Amino acid sequence: MSHGAARTVRAGRRTVEIQRPGKVLFPGRDGAPEYTKGDLADYYRSVAPYLLPHVRGRPLMLERRPDGLDGERFMQKNVPGHYPEWITRAEVAKEGGTVTHVVCDDTATLLYLAGQACITLHRWLARTDRAGGPGHPDRMVFDLDPPGEDFAAVREAAGWLRELLTELGLPAAPMTTGSRGLHLVVPLDGRHDAGEVLRFAHDVAAVAAARHPDRLTTAARKKDRAGRLYLDVQRNAYAQTAVAPYTVRARPGAPVAVPLAWKQVDDPALDARRWTLADAVEQARTEPWAGLPRRGRSLGPARRRLDDMRS
């Protein structure tokens, strides 16, 4: 079955070929629109100026669906040998060896990945091109995971967590996941290693859950959550990843993980899949995280405040 002639797309100094651009990746059914590989490439080309600052220098785990949503899912860490030499790579330590990840530094790489039916980019929270390297994250993420589809509980939890982080002197930026919940992203200065960041995030979540024990939990096992919203901090561990801002999710209708302004979190109509491949660029153009400080914070003062709260 033919899916159209290959398309060539110019991106900076590179020309990228998109094979089978007419191949349907997102089937249109149950009210969800149909999107092709060409549509995915067009979206990533349009959103690139907003997405690239969030992934540059960061190892990626690639979520690929070569046969669309109905086909097999591939979670790809190692860079295949056939990828072009101009794509940036990062070799990072793992238990018993190393892994060489793709790093998406430019629009051409983003388009090439779309051509490989890479739907979702999952990014490391550390950069390999900064002091401290991949073991020192410059982002901390809290994943607000509701027990069901109750997004009002997510909005409520986001407000409580923002309040606590503000008390600790840490700014946080909200983002829909394109799936079920929200992420709160805290910019760090990269001085602390992943173990310290994970412990800090765990302690913050524990304080939040202690303040709202009927609504929030840090219980990793679902059977222990008793219908409460789970504050997941495990993405802060070394070599774990979080979905990148403005990336598409492999779900019907092509929802997108989208940064928000805090006033948007107050909207009762908000849900995790509010924006899709069709309109996420419009949200990106509003620069929802424009108020976030450019310099990440040290966890030192916040840790002292947190320890005082817990003593």
C-alpha cells in the first residue's frame, strides 16, 4: 500500500526526507481526527522554536510507533547505526556500561525523528553539555497522577504544591502531560546530583501529602492509594525521563504535553488532553512560561526551610 511519495523538507542547512508521509499514525475514529506522519512532521516543524529550548543538550528516550497507534510501540534509547552522522549523540553511563542517546539540538533532527515515526520525546532532566553533566539535573519534576479521570483533583493538587514550593522559595511551572495529569517543573542550578534532587522531591511530596492526607499520597503501589492523587517524584532519579514540553502523545486525537500559565490551571474546563497537534502551536505562541526565572535555583536554602517544616 502506497502512502505517497517521499517529501523533502528544508530545515536550516539540512534537507530531511520524510518517507511515506501519508501513512496514518493516528486513526480517525470515535470522534478523534486522523493524522498522518506528514501531519506529525508539519507540527514538529511549526513548534520547533518553542520545543527545542526544552530538549537541547538532553539525552532522549524516543517513543516510536512505525505502524501507528494500532501497531507495536518501541521505546528507543540507543541511536541506531543508520541515523545520520549530523544528529547529536550523548553517551551516558548505565549499570555495567554506557548508552548512546539521541540529542535533539535542531529542527532538522526533530523532523528526522518525526520521519522515523517518533511520536513522543521523553527527555532527561539533566543536560550533558553543562557542568556536572548528566548526573546533575537542572529540572525537578512533580508528576500529579490522578486515580481516574478526575482533573479537578489535579488542579487542586497543583495549587497546594505550588503553595508549598513558594514557601520553599522555588518557582514551579505547570504543564499538561497530554495523558491524564499535570507536571510541575522546577528549574534548578544543576549543582545537586540526581540522588539529592530525588530525596528533596520525595520529602516535598511527603510534606504535601501530610498536609492533605485525604487527597494526596506518596504510595507507589496503586492498592495503597485509596482513591487519592499520587505525587510521583520517581522521574527525578538518574537516567529517568519526563515527557518533553510540546511533544505529541501516542493517544487518539494526538494530544500534546503543553506548558501552561498558572491562571490557566484555574480553568474548570482544563484537562490533560486539552491541546492537540491541531492547536498546541497557538498555545506555545502565548509563551506561557515567560515569567519563569531564567536562572535555576539552588536547593540549599529550600532544603533548610523544608527540614524546618519537618522538624
